Amino acid sequence: MTWEVLSAETSPLAPRPNEKDIYMPDTPTFDFDSRRRFLKNAALGSGSLALTSLLNQEGLLSSAGAADAQQGQAAGPHFAPKAKSIIWLFMPGSPSQVDTFDYKPELQKCSGQKLEGADPKTGFFTTSGKLLKSPFRFQRHGQSGAYVSEILPNMAKHVDDMAFIYSCYSQSNNHTPAMLEMNSGMFLQGRPSMGSWLTYGLGSPNNNLPGFVVLHGHMPRGGKPIWSPGFLPKKYQPTAIDGRNATPISNLARMEAMNDPQQRAQLDILKAMNQQHQELRPHEADLAARMESFELAYRMQTAAPEAMDVSTESEATQQAYGVDQKETQLVAKQCIVARRLVERGVRFVQLYAGTNGGAGGVADVPWDGHSDIGINHRIAAKSVDQPIGALLTDLKERGLLDETLVIWGGEFGRTSDSQGSLGRDHNPNAFTMWMAGGGIKGGVQYGASDEFGYKAVENRVGVNDLHATILHLMGLDHERLTYRFNGRDYRLTDVAGNLIHDIMA
């Protein structure tokens, strides 16, 4: 048996090594004086190999894994989790709370009247200061009697599984900063998103799929930075999948002329080169993450296409989600893929619900109803209502809802007074979100906005509170999940965050 030594002077890119670099080690000899000693040593060796394999799977043998451990990476949940996975249904552009779930009879009665205390600059543009009623009818549903707009009939069937939070608020009235805040707790770039925090703290149960996946159609405002791992090691970044493409994950397929042994040999050479490079740069965490990304991509070549193959679902399932309809096709496929991913152990799936296009600017920012809230929201709701309703039904029938936390909402709300005559501007002072599934007490209605839905006034819930609660349901204490960066221990919730106990089972 021979080994080729790769030294700093003899990398795979350097000229071929001389004969002195190729050597034959001395043949090892084993002096086992008894059968008992032989079996003892064999058992110890097998145990060592098993332990090494387990440590390697946990990333503790790599320099990146060691660095993460030094930074304070959680070794798993801090306590028994209520949920194993999360599907976050993000509604870019932000739905209007008073046109979806937060019914306001006084707004309907007083439409056209002056809104006392209105600030025309609450939104991104300028509002009229005059109340604008909802163009939609509301009706009570379920045993809980929760009000739901007529544009969301399929979600309405699941209100008894949902906990509505009517008193959410955020800090920014602009899409990109608000989306950064909703994902990372801060409205500035550079902080890790929740998906990255979760995979940092909990890892991924499936070695062949990433722990954090983003599903999107049209790129949401803010682009990739809104789901960035920030200062966390890059191995905690998501795999982003564009649902509009025939090949949603770029560069995943093996080249046609290459077989598996050839690709494996190529990756081994690349790994050796990168390891050699890393030895000279031990503090470059991104290099270790790059090496891991090559290995994950290799393992994903079989697992990922299978997980995202919606065509393997029954025709009845596809029709239930709306795959056969133009208006719902994109989000329907995204929702099915989200369910298939959590079935296979993906920890965090964030779905940015896009559309196939339509009036009122829906193609770019689905829920951004500046000019006509009636047209915009009816189209946006049509694209998501049936797929999301089917997702909740499907998760429940498969026994997955109890262990999957489903979150719905946008980055802020909309104003109760009009922008122009029929539109609504951005409103960070009040919006509604709902959660269902893992660890959530169904049929709960928490907090309240004022009589016109303009500001959150009762049991106000900030983004840090939402994050603290979500982490808790996943078995993580938001105050203990920290990462040391630039001499300071950071956390997703910074120095704030209170659990919303009333919505938890």
C-alpha cells in the first residue's frame, strides 16, 4: 500500500511529486498474546471508529465545528421542544390586517370620516387621514368564532387550529428594513436570520438535505440579505429555491460525462486542496463552510430532486393544493415542497408566497395594495388561500401538524386611512399574524388593535417577542442561544423578547 503525501510544496496544482514523496511505510506488526486481548483491541477499535463517525456527523471534528463550539453553539434543544420543524408562510408586501383577519365594525361605519390622531407619514408615502372601510365581507368561523375575510375561505376552515395575534408591531415602514427585522430582529443588514439561528442551535436531522430552505418566486424586497446567516458561519446559510425554474437548484446535477466514482474522486482532490489551504488560514471559517457545501451538494443530488418532485403526489393531492390552476400553481407547488421537506427532516422552511402575475403590482410585491386594496388583495389572496388551506389539511391528516409550527404574516400592516381614494399605505404600528401546529393553542385570539385597526393597543407584540416564542416552541431559550462576534455575545432577540404564553399549549 502506498500513500501520496500532499505538502505545502506538493499540492495537486503543483508539478507531480518526486519519488522521494512516494513511500512505503513499514509493515505494521501486531503482537496479540491471547485471543482475549485480540477481541478487546478489536472492540476498542470499532468503538473508536463509531465515535469518530458520530463526531464528524455533528461537525465536531472539523475546524468549523470546533470554532462553533468555542463560540457557544447549542448542543441541541435546551428543553423538550413542542415542534420539530417550522414552515413560515411569508406574505411579501404585507397583508392589510383590517382586510384579512382583524375585523373592525367601526371602520365600516365611519368610512370617509377623519381618523383622529392619524399621521400622514405613518406609511412610506402620504395618507389622506380619512378612514377607508374594507371592501370585503367578514364572517365568523369555527367554534372559536374568529372573523375571517371573504377572500380567505380555505384558511377560514382552520381557525380552530390557529392562534391569532392581532397586536403585532414593528419599527420600520419600508419593505426591506421591515423584512430584515422580521427575519433577524434588526432592520439593518448583517444580522443572522432566524433560519440560520435555528440550524446553528439545532442542526439538521437529515444529512442529505439542508437544515434551512427558502422557497421563493419573484425575489422579495431586500433580496438575499433578508435570509442571510450574517456573522454566523456560512454553513448556516439557506438553500434558496426559485419555484419558477424547471431546475430550482442551480449547479446541482452531475455533468453527463461524469460517473459517481469520478465525481467522488474529484471532490476528494478538491477537499485535500482546500484543507491544505485552510491549514495556512485556520481562522477562515468560510473556507470550512465551502468544503461542507460541496459535500452537502453531492449528497443532495439524489435527495433534493426526490423531495421536490411534486409530480409524485397523487392527482387528488395536486388538485387540492391548486397545482392545476394558473392563479395558485406556484404557491401550490411551494406548499407541497414545504410539506415534503419537513417530512424529510428539514428544520426550517421559509416560503415567500409569490404569484404568477396580475393587476395591482401583484407580480412584484403580492400584498402591496397602495392604489386599490380591493383589487390587489383579492388577487394576492387567490394565489395563496387554497394552497395554504390544503397545506394545513395535509399536515393534519399525515399527523405532521402537531410537530410542525406554521407561521403566517407579512413584514408590517396597512393603514386604516386611505392612500389616494382606494389604497392603503404601509403601517408598522399594527398588523396580524397567526400560528398553528406544533405547541400552539388553537382557537386563541390574542391582543388587539384599536377600534379602527390603526395601532396595536392591547398586549402589544414586538418582533423580539415573536422570535422568543418561536424559539421556545423549538426547544430553545432565546436568552441562551448566543454567538460571540467581535467580543460580544449576540442573540436573535438582542436584549429584548418576552414569551407569548397565552398562545402556547
